[in-house]
Amino acid sequence: MADGDPAPSDSEVVSTYWTQHRLSSSETSADRLQADGHFWAWMHVDRLVTEDPDAALQLTLLLADAAPDDAALAYLGAGPIEDLLVHHATPTMVDRICGWAGRNERFCVAVRSAWLTRVDEGTAERISKLGRRR
């Protein structure tokens, strides 16, 4: 996407984010080269995490629901979700994350994949207590 283009829809971001992930982790060099054309979706999610954590949380829920497998959920957790926890771990945000993780197994798997070494002790403890329902 170019500057000045209208904001993409959530479904477009979700689809393109996972396409970029698939292509960038491919064993085929042609696929990895194609991934660059989809990198805007990753940048969009990253910008939301920085500038609009509420919108980023909503988008990470959609990304978790659309993730193709558990490895993709781990990628989501170690990326945008971990960054949300590091940069925006207010009590309200942590409550929302834990609440969604308690209601959405796929989101819970992603949250449990976040590395908790850069968050405060209380946040790390709450996230560590999230259980898997599998």
C-alpha cells in the first residue's frame, strides 16, 4: 500500500498478513521475494500496536482466528501480542487480553507464546496463569 491510499479493511490486513508470513517463511526463494509485496500488512499491524493499542488488540483477535496453524499463532504471540504487553501493559489492557484469552482458545495459544521477559512481574504472572483448554 502506498501513502495516501485509503486504510485497508481488517479482512484485507488479516489475509495479507498471513500471506506475507507464509511467503516469507517458504523454502522457495521466489516466494520469499514475493513476500515483500505483502509486507505492508505487517507494518500496518506494527503501527497499530504502537499508535492504537485498542485497534491492535481487536486486529490480533482476528489474526488469531485466521491463523493457519499453531506455528502461526506462536508467531502472532511473539510479535504483535508481545509488543502490546511490553508497550501497553496497563491494568485495563492486561484485563482485556486475559479476558479474551479466557474466551478464545486460539487467542490464548497466541498470548501464551509471548515471551514475558520484558514485561513487569505482575503482568508476566497473570499471562503465565492462562491455561490451554486442549
